[in-house]
Amino acid sequence: MPHIVVDIDSEVPAERVLAAATDFSEQRPSLWPNISREFWQLHDRGPNWADATEGSPSVWARERYEWADNRTV
């Protein structure tokens, strides 16, 4: 299974970025404008992971997110 790591530098406080990255509520497409509501679907989630389909009409994917602590996703 592919494993992708992304490192982001931002002026936004880390807590806000992490809160948005781990927010799998119905507001996720509002937080991440490149996610179309049409393709957004949460399949399952646990205390430190989520399985969701996200994307746009041209590119979408079912992805599993995992975060081990309050610093990385």
C-alpha cells in the first residue's frame, strides 16, 4: 500500500492545521475547498484514524488517514 508523507510550513498555528486535518465532520469540504461535497463520504473512523472518500469530479480517492499523536497526521 502506498504511504505518502507531506510536510507543510505555515504561519497558521499547528493546532489549527491539525484540527482541520483531523476534522472528518460534515464541514470537512468547507475546510478543504478542493474536496467536493459530491464526492465526500466518511466510511468509518476511530480515535486516531479515518477512512474517507474525497476529491473532485476529475480526481477522487478513498483514503485512510492515521495520526499517532497530536503533532502528525
